[in-house]
Amino acid sequence: MNKRKTGFMLFLAILMAAVLTACGSTSGEDQSGSDSEEKSKEITMGQINWAENIAITNMWKVILKDKGYDVKLKNLNMGSTMKALENGDLDASLEIWLPVQDANYLKKYKDTVNFSDATWYDHAKVGLVVPAYLDDINSVKDLNAHKDMFDGKIVGFDPGAGTMEVTEKLIKDYDLDYELQSSSEPAMLAEIGKAIDDKEPIVAPLWSPHWVFSKYDLKFLDDPKKTFGGVEKIHHATRQGFADDYPEVSQWFKNWKMNDKQIGSLIDKVENSEEPLEGAKQWVDENQDLIDEWVK
């Protein structure tokens, strides 16, 4: 009897150990699945320090957060953004200007980054601008004759930006005796503002849509050789495999469309808020019908 009882107790101990092990294994699998599910809800987007880029990245952060995604923004310049998309450190970049401004990036990364055919803004414009009060300066061709007026410099922004590269090409195309100065968008806009306050001349590369045109009276210079191109369209780009990992979000990005009034009001809301995310949230709340068209 003692041997039978001992054997039975040993059997029970083994059985309990097996059950506990199975439960532990199941719990581990569930936990692993939960971690995997949480990870699949994380999206990392590139943010470039341009007014419209800050506005749209924060807008999408708000939209995706409302849909249960955890969105992280990485502040990078354009060159670093493309490399990060190529190596998978970024999931998406929301601002690619084609066919001219970012053509070099398209050429370099077309086999390793997914450039969407879909566009979210269809009539962008890029070129050199001057204050409207400079009556005698209306074309890029006028610049060399007034080199002293501008101290032979074009006030630029981020080095590596597609528009900066195109501006360098424009200097060669028109044989301009000018130097393109790199800085940042905020620094460039500050110089434009100071020049206009003092009624001084200044020339800089700019683009529309941009809030600066609602604040200052600026004009684009004619570009007869079309170095800056004509109408630009703004696309988005994603890392390879993004559409497979996030099919829902991928489709939302493709559905996304904005007109002048919509992008203008978004930039204005973000620019005039203490925090970009706060301004973007206010705009999303006020434009929910439009958002619903994108995320249907």
C-alpha cells in the first residue's frame, strides 16, 4: 500500500508539473503574441523642419493615434530620411516633391524605397522669390544685372534638400554670379522677414503651399528655362514591405488629398499653437468629415 500510495503521489506530482509547464508555455505564447501585436501598432515617420512637413506629420500622428497606433516622429533632413527609409529605420516620409525637386532621390532610391504614385497635393510650385516691391526684378535673368543689390547671394535653407540642389543647378543653367547660402528654413524665413521690414532686397528659394505667402507680399521670378519645372506634385514614400505590414494605413495614405485652403488652414493652426501636436489635433477635430474620407 505504501509503495502504491507513494507511486500515486509521484504520478500526481509529475502531472501537476506538466500542467504548470503547459500553462506557463501558453502564457508565454500569449504574452509574446501580445508584444507582437503591440509592436505591429508602432509606426515611425520622418519629420523635416519645414512648416508644411511639421503640420502634416503631426496631423497624421493625431489621426493614427485615434485609430490605435503609436506614432513616433524622427527629426531628420531629407538625405537622412531617404537612407532611413532604405534601411528600415523609418516606416514613412510624407513629403516627396516630383517630378523635379526630389528627382535625384527617386533616381537613387527607386529600387530600395517605395515611392507612392498617389499624391496628396497636386499643384505645388517652387522657384526663387523676391519681395513684390522690387519692380525691376521679375525673372531669374534679371539677377546678374542686379548682383550688387543682393550682395551676390541667394539665401537658402537646409543643405541636401531637393530644392537646394535644383537651385544650384539653376545657378549653373543661368550662369548666375551668385552664391547659394545654406541655413535652415526658420533662419531663411527670418532673413526674409527682416529684409521686408527694412524694405531691403532679398532673393530666396521658396515653395507653395507655404504660410509665408499669406504674411508677406512675395513674387516668384520667371524661370524661362524651367529649371525648377512647372507644377510639382507631392507624394509620400514608405520603406519596402510597409504596405504588407500596415495595409490599412498604406491605403489611408493613398486616399489622402488636400487643397490650398485645407493645407493653408492646417499650417496656420499648427504655426499658431504652442505645440504642433496641439494645433494639429484642433485642426483634425474641426475637419473630421475630411479625415473620414481618407480613413474609410
